[in-house]
Amino acid sequence: MRIQEKARARCQWLPALDKNQDTLYLALADQLAADIAAGILKPGDSLPPQRLLADALGVTLGTISRAYREAERRGLTEAKVGSGTRIRGVQSDEPKFHHLSKADADSIDLSLSIPIPNPARSEYLAISLEKLANNPVALRQVLAYQPEQGNLQQREMLATWLTQHQLTVSADELILTEGGQHADFLAMQALIRPGEAVASAALTYPGMIAVARQLGLKHLPIPTDAQGIRPDALERLCQQQKIRLLYVMPEYNNPTGEQMSESRRLALVEVARRYDLLILEDAVQYVLPDQRGTPFYHLAPERSLYIFSVSKIIEGGIRFGALRAPTNLMPRLSASLRAQCWSVPGIVGALVCQWLESGHVDALIDWQWQEVKQRQALLQTLLGDYSPIAHPYGFHAWLNLPEPWRASILSKKPKDKVLR
Ligand SMILES: Cc1ncc(COP(=O)(O)O)c(C=O)c1O
């Protein structure tokens, strides 16, 4: 008892822990996430040494080690040799989400999620440029300023294509954007005020965190399980803080790859309705219709926004996408877009619409599906023993490294070492 009291006196963080729970290490990792969300733990804070915390809580060292590993896996903490475990987020104001690597003849750049190269893309672009060049009426139209929400004909064409692909939507619910990243920024800039909070899976798309930082929003990480964001953890967070927006990637969480079941989506919608949250669904990572569940905007149209982008099916340099939103939010979104750039360039929309109308986009999606299947099979052959998590249409996979490997060590691994 005296050891426990002494240890408690020395612990800089003493979580509340209900010892009747089955998986104590998960409960501890959840409590850590909740304490970060509540501001009790701040970026840069050190966690107590593992032995000390084990003594203070009266649990085994193994429980604490597993909890710390789980927290690191969720991206809440980072462990550095010699300086223990700290809460993440102080190294730089900017999350590392942009990695255009320098070209290197000996390496393949795996740091960006890009569509699979195919010379047909350049050919399709040449065809659509030529068609546009030979159409004086269309040329005159794209030279003119466009409405903030985007050219109506283009929105109608995109709505038709999306509806044909089981994403039923009408043109008046769409605002055109310069890609998915812009849609993320637009939604949060227009609808959330500085200082308000947005919440997402603990491990999420870094570009979303970058937007939250740029706009001075609080970003709160929510504990996850094999299906992504846990509704009970979201609810607990909502009881502690006012949250305005829940950011989700239900088909294919980037980077960890979980897909939400229908019941998980419905449970999250229920919490969102109870606490009046907006839901922002980022669907930039395109998924085939028969591999998708129900989008949140079909389940809760009154509070859900949906991001579509052509970056993963045409190519990232085109910078074209759309945000679906309830029409009552459109005036605020349009005002924000106008303040940023007046409108998306009509010429880009015109080119994309030609790709959609001609069937070129569908041809690329089908071709890419065959390629991705082969790559996924190769991944299983090479790393199957380590159970990589990957969506069938995924360009990336998530690998849980066996101990004692760390991502930073693996990525610098000398060629002759093998993963054990
Ligand atoms: C989840 C997610 N959102 C947004 C983006 C950015 O999309 P875009 O290239 O259309 O701006 C990406 C890019 O990889 C992404 O993975």
C-alpha cells in the first residue's frame, strides 16, 4: 500500500481507471484520449514512467505497456528513446501531410496516395482539350466569371454521374471546389468558428488536421476500434465539450483502412442528432458502388456534407471536386467560396464534364480496379503474415508492425534486413 501511495504522489498523470473492465489497457488508452480531449493533457506533456504508473494504479507493468502502445498506435503519443512518452503535437505547428518526394531513380515514391499511372489519362486530356478548342460557344462560356456555387450545367452533369453511381444528389445540393482538400477547408471555414471543436478518428487524414490548425479550430481525437470511430467514445466527448463537426471516412479510413458497418453509421448518426453535430464525410478515396455502405448524407441529409473529388480517378493535378451539403447551408458555403476565389475555374469543370460524359472516367475506374486487385494480391503475398489492413479498392494499406519495429526504423531499413 505504501508503494502505491508513494507512486501516486510522484505521478504527474493519474487517470481514473475502473478496474472491473475486461480490457484494462484499452480503458486506460481511452482515458488518455479523453484527458487529451478535455485539455488535462496537452501536447508535449510527458506521461509517467510505465513502472511508476503501474505501481500507482495497482496494475501490472504489462497493462501499462499495452496501453502506451495502443495510445501510440492511435497517434495520441510518441515514444522517444531516452525521453519517455509524450503527448503528440508540439514538434511543429504544421502536420506533415504533404510529401512530394524528390525524384530518385532508385526508389518508388510511396508517400502519396495517387491513381495508378496510365498513358490513357494524357490521351483523354488531349481529346477533351481539342473538343473544347473546337467549340466556340463552350469557349465563350468558360471565359466568363462563374457563379460561386459553380456552373449550373456542370453541377447538373456531375449530379447525374454521381446519381448513376449510387450517390443520389441534386445539382442544387452541390458546390464545386478545387478538389477534396479545398472542400475540407471550405466546409470548416464556412461552418465552424475559430475556437470551436471538430472531432475525428484518432488516426485520420492529416490534411484535415492541417485545415483545423489553419482555421484555429480545436481538433479532438476519438478512440476507434475495428470499425473506426466508437459511438460511445464520441458520446463521452460530447458530454465533456461542445463539438460542432464530426469528420468521418466510413468506407476507408485514411490511413488505417477500417470500414464502418451500417449499424456503426446509424449509431454515429444518433449521437450526431442528440448533440446537434454536423457530419463531414470525406470520400476523396474513391470506392466502387458495390463496395460502399450508405453514405451519411443519405442517412442524415439535414446535417451531412459529402466530399467528392476526381483526384483518385482522373488525377490530382486537375484540382476538381464537389461538396454536397444541405441547401440551407449553401448561402454560407457560397459566400466563403466567393471570398476565397470567386468560383472554381469553368474551364476545369468543362474538361472534367467531358471526361464524365464520354465514359472516360468510368473506363479508368474499371481499369484501375483490375490493377488494384493485382497489387492487393501482391501485398498479401509479400506481407500477408502481418495482416495488412487494406480496402479492396485501396491505394494504400495499414500495417501493424510487430514489436520491436517502429515505422521510422522500418522506413530506413537497410536492404539486407528482414522484418521479424
Ligand atoms: C481523405 C482525403 N481527403 C482529401 C484528400 C485531398 O484530395 P484532393 O487531392 O482532391 O485535394 C486526400 C488525398 O489523398 C485524402 O486522402
